[in-house]
Amino acid sequence: MQDSFQAKTALEVAGKTYQIFKLDAVANSARLPFSLKILLENLLRFEDGVTVTRDDIQALADWDPQAEPNKEIQYRPARVLMQDFTGVPAVVDLAAMRDAMKALGGDPDKINPLQPAELVIDHSVQVDNYGSDAAFGLNAELEFSRNKERYQFLKWGQSAFDNFKVVPPDTGIVHQVNVEYLARVIFGREVDGELQAYPDTLVGTDSHTTMVNGMGVLGWGVGGIEAEASMLGQPVSMLIPKVVGVKLTGQLPEGATATDLVLTIVELLRKHGVVGKFVEFYGPAVKTLPMGDRSTIANMGPEYGATCGLFPIDQETLDYLRLTGRSEEQVALVEAYAKAQGMFDADGSFEADYSEQLELDISTVVPSLAGPKRPQDRVALTAIKPSFDAALKALNSERGAASKPVTTKIDGQDVTLSDGAIVIAAITSCTNTSNPNVMLGAGLVAKKAVARGLSVPPWVKTSLGPGSMVVTKYLEDAGLMEPLKQLGFHVVGYGCTTCIGNSGPLREEVSKAIAEGDLTAVSVLSGNRNFEGRVHAEVRMNYLASPPLVVAYAIAGRMDIDPYNDPLTTDADGQPVYLKDIWPSQAEVAETVNQFLGQDDFTQSYADVFAGDARWQGLQAPAGKVFDWDADSTYVQEPPYFQGMQLEPAPVAPIGNARCLALLGDSVTTDHISPAGNIKADGPAGRYLIEHGVAPADFNSYGSRRGNHEVMMRGTFANIRLRNKMAPGTEGGVTLHQPSGEQMSIYDAAMRYQADAVPAIVIAGKEYGSGSSRDWAAKGPRLLGVRAVIAESYERIHRTNLVCMGILPLQFLDGESAESLGLTGYETFAISNLDEGHAKQVTVTATDAEGNAKTFQARVRIDTPNEVEYYQHGGILQYVLRKLAA
């Protein structure tokens, strides 16, 4: 490594000497935002004259806040974080790469993580059972029985790969485990015989990796394929971004929570536009925000569209590290390093040069929800009833529906369900379960409600999915778990549940009533995502809310109320009970947190975090460096990406005679594209599983079968809420095959095109691929034969994932769209002038059935030189494999 700026120096901390790379060796570094200081240190430490040059370092130090991003740098994060839904296919790919390396005559052991890679199994538990003390154990048993093959595979990976650790199931949610245990803030690690100190940085295979930004740790979500490349030593190629500074002033008012604050920030930043930009929070109000609130705000970075949402390292960071049981040696290192590098905000006065600046007086925040289908659609609690009524009217008008109330019997009681009935109330998701203030607040609401003799209507499916065992411990210590249970909020599992669609079945009587009345049922959840079809297939409207509000709405059982003026319900004496009657004050919450949250909660919960319970310890896993694939497995199969691969890639060919698989509108999310949630028995994936001897009761979810490409490609574009304009009047993964005009599933059409050697494309509107960083949203289309996507705009992670899978992302020129160009999707398409992937613009020719040709230009969204190479090789994994084999 080189050291052009002579930045290498020593830092003495608690009797140890660390090698560090001083930022003040480079002129102008003091004015940089914290996030760019972290990137600058990374370049200094990895300067090699090839991937990182002196000019790269100087360009970052001389960063012009107002300039459009145009300078590419190669950034190497310190570690990779995965959850099991995205982690299993990543490990599957690494295992397949070992086989491919062997076939190419190379050493399979070269396929190995070169830096710490940690995977938390948290996405597989489902809420099959709820409302009882037995729910957690029963759900855990079902989880293990359904996922045995996947878990055996991950256990194999833990022993087969170096630098790879697995946090077993039923421990916690990946982002909460990251904040409470895994995050280092500053690494102290031996590198090439030297003890080095450097910032903890990471990429994660889940978009909410940004949650750790609350601790001053720079990290963001990437696709699984990018994460694999990082694990294999490939740098993340990126343009030096714009940085938006958000100044927080004031103090949260009585009645408002961190959830209300983050929903306000999501609305503000979505309106401003921060996609592809870094966001940093600063200002006097930051000092008033505990780490739980900071983590809540950072967690929802993907919802406000930013790459990251970073907070500074300050005294709160140090206090939180101590609270969570990090060693005094680690705390001392964090403090000494951050202060030495100008990364410590001692008094809340730090203000950098920013590309854009916004200000939010947090005293203006009011209790809010977001919905019914996007997290940025905040609605003040005072306006929720008219907002819901309007949204319901619009939805029913769009569907052409005429719903009717249905009376049914539940637990021997006659109940009537109608539009607006809340059928799911879930305290779930890392966003809020990591925050002791809102979790204890929910417990206090439950305590006050139980004291009034209140209960939850029988049609509401209640659940509590704590982000870690720490939450259960402090709720129990505070005496609040019991009232939560009395309202049905028993612990159902330690993992992502309702927020990712693992909400489990509704009561049979409720499902039948929804179907019979064609009802618009509602969920209220403390999560970060509420996209259409995500939470539950039978629930059309979904609202994000703080955990205390989830409890309140569960008691009400209906969405169409005004919580300020209408009673939630009546008590045992028939007296009306209003929200204000059971809402705790900020002082009550603060007193409870101070009294019942302590270091022992964390040290005991994380004492042996990698060991797992008896189920995990008793799990038998295969041995050996190369995985022994089981041809009969319906969970784990060797993917076909490397079949027939040669050491040299073929030249990039133009795309001709292509057919459109789907013509889509705006805001098509990765949930619409990637298989997620339940597998329908009458769909292509369900038929495949039945043919392979799997009963519908044992289908499990798409997420749990991400290691089997045969299932996943059949579920791509199969979301029940996908609307393909090529098949008007339909919902779901339906298209019209061309030129036959036959209506069929998108999968079946894709297979017919492949059999006829016809390439496929997808056409879409704005914000294509927004939402979670699902690698299968790119892998699935690639396996369906999609060669290009033409959209009006892209979400950052998905565009990158398309390139990394060898799919060409094209963008309509400004002001143009499929509609303005008169495209129907029934044409044949030709894409020319690719120039080996170097082209900035290409020519697209669409020819209709009568032979009339329409030609237009489209921007090529291969944004960096590295991405050009990935595209030339057919994808990033092929690129890495060829480099390692050579």
C-alpha cells in the first residue's frame, strides 16, 4: 500500500498502539461531512496506486458540495451483514462459485470471505400462532421444521467459509442485533501484522442496514450479489455523492414519539428528493435524542430514499456502547479515535459543508400514521378518519367494488365486519422494537387499558415480535409484559414477522368474511414498509404507527374513527374510553426507561449469541469445503449462472427481436417484482412444489425458498397486486404472450420466449425497483430471459442489481415515457449501439404487428466504469470468478 500524504501515524489508547491514517494530513478534510470523512479515511488506508490513487484522495478532500456527482471512487467496507432471506442465496452463490472455480481449473478455497461476514437468521419465523404463551415455542418449532434444509446449509457455510459467523434463529432482528451487539463503531484489528484502528463500515443485504447509522457507523443496503463481491474483496464502485444536511432543532412535544418524528422526516425528505444522496443529521436537537430515537430515524433511510442517514459519534454513542455491554477498552478506542480524526461532535455545534440543507423543528411533530400503502404518505392522527375515508372511497372506486358488511360468529360471539376492520395489529420490525421508549410506551398503554377493563375484539390478530430478547427482559422487569399479554400481544418470535409479510393466516372466520363481503380489511403495524400486498394477501390497506398506537388501534378494532373525538371503545361500566385516557406522558415513559433498562439486560441476552438453542445445536450439517448438492431438495439448488462459462467473456451483442414481458406503471417495488410472501398453489411455483412432492401446507414462504432458483424464477412478477398494462383488467403475474395474444402467467410466457430464443424486456414508469434491496428482483428477471429494462427512473439499489446480473437498465429521456411514445408492449423491440456497454445512449426500435417502426433514444444507466465491466462479463459474479480464476 502507498501513503502519498504521509497520513500513517500511531494512536495510543489504554496501553495499546494502533496504526491509523490521519485525516488532517490531507488539506480541506476538516470541512467535510462525517460520512465523507469516513470515505476519505478508507481511501487513505487502501491507497495502492491502482484502485485508489493520490488523485482519488485529493478529489474527495476537494469535494465540491454543489457539483453533480461525477468522480468515481473504490470503497472497501470493513464488513458485510446479511439476513437469511438474502443471505441464503448469497451463500448458495458462493458455494456454486466454488464448484465453478474447480471446473475452471482454479482453487475453490479462493472463494472465501476476505473480511468479517455476519448473518442473522431472522426472516423465517411466521405468525402461525398468536395470543398465547405457547405461541413463541410453537412458531419456533414450525420455523425449524420448515427450514431445516436451509439451516443445515447455513450451518455448513459457517464451518466451510472463513470469516463467516451465523447468529442462529429465535435470537433477534438483524439490524437490532447489529446495533445492540455486532457494531464496533471503530474497529481495532490486526491487518498484515499491524494493529490498526479504523471506522466500522459495512454493506448489508437488507436495505435497513442504515439503522446502524444512528451510532455513527456508515452502512447501507446493497443487493446480495454486491455483498458477495464485497466479501470476495471487490471494492464498491461509487460516485462521490451529494450530502444533504438536516438540522434538527427544538424538542419533541408531549404525545409525540420517535415514530411520529421519523414519519415526518420521511415525508419531508421524500418531498425534497434525496435518492442517491447521503443524509446527515446535526444540530442542537440531536443531543436530546437517545440512541433508540436515532436508530429509528436512521432505519428508515430507504423510506426517505437516501443511501444513508448518518448521526455523529458523540457522548450518547459512548453511553450507549456502555449500556449495551461493550467493553471499556472498546469505548475508549471509539472515543480516542473519533476525537483524533475530527469525527466526534462534543457539543452539538458541528456543521459541515453540505450540498443542500434542510431544517426541522421537531417541536412541530404531531402524532401520525403513514398509509394506506406507502411509508412516505404521512397522515396526522387528527386527520386520519377523513384521510382513511377518502382512501377507501378511491380504492373501492378503482376496484369497482361494492362491499357489504358480514356478520359471523367468533369465539361464540356474533360480530359484524365491514370495510375498515383492523384484522392485524402487530408490534413488529427493527424500526421500533429497538427503541425502549416506544416499546415501554406500548406497555404502559396496555397497562392503563387493562386497568380500565378493556380488551381487543376477536377479529384482530395481535402479535409482539421483539427485535431482541433484551426487549422481553425489560418489559418483564417493568411488569408490562402481563398487560400486553392480556390484550393478546404475546411474544410470537424474535425476528421480522408482519413487516415482511410473515404475518401468518388470519382466523378462518375472518378470512371467509373478507371474501364474502369483498371487504377492505386493514392492518396497523409498527414497521417500515406497508406496500400493497406486502403485509397479507387479504389485507388491502396498511398503516404504519408507533407501538403505543398499534395497541390503541387494536383495542378500537376499526380504522374509521377519530381517536381524538371518538371513543376507542367502552369500559366494563359502559363508559367511553378515549385515546387520551390510556396514553402515557413522556415523564412516565422516561421514568420507566430509567428504572428498568440496564446493562445486564444486554450482557445476559448476548452472552452466548452464536451458540443458539437446543434445536440449532442439535442440527446435523454436512461437512467439506465444496457443498454436496441434493438434487431432491426444494430449498437449496445449485444456480445455473456459471453453466458453460468460459475464462473469457463473449462480446456484448445487440438485443434484437425482443418481446415485452410486462408494461408497468409508477412505483413498482421490488415486492412487486421479487417473489415474497405466501406461495399460491395454483401458480407456477406452487405447481412446481406439488410436482416435487410438497403439500401446500408445507410450501413455506418465497423468502424461505430463496436458495432454490426454480421456485424463485416461477414467483418473479407473481405479486397479487402487480398490474400489467399488457393484460388490462387483471391483477397478478399475468401477461399476453406475443404474437399469439394468449393470456398466461409471466413465467409461462417467459419460458415460451426462451424456447423460441426470443429475448425479453420490461417497460416501467417512475421509481422502478423501490423498496427492499431484493437481489431476486434482478436474479428472477435474468433467469426469465429479461435482457433489458426501460423505465422512467430507478431506485438506487435495484438499478445496480440489474447491472450486476447482466441486465441492461435503460431510462426514457426526460419528458418521455411508454405512454408518450405510444408503446403498448405488443411490439418487437431492438436495442442497438451498445458499444460494449460503454454507450451513454442507445437507439430503441419498437415495431408493431403491421410493421410500423417507432425509434427513440434511451439513456444507458450503467453509471460507473466498474459496472461496464460487470455488464461485459454478464454479471458481477462472473467478473469476480474470472478474475480469481485467472
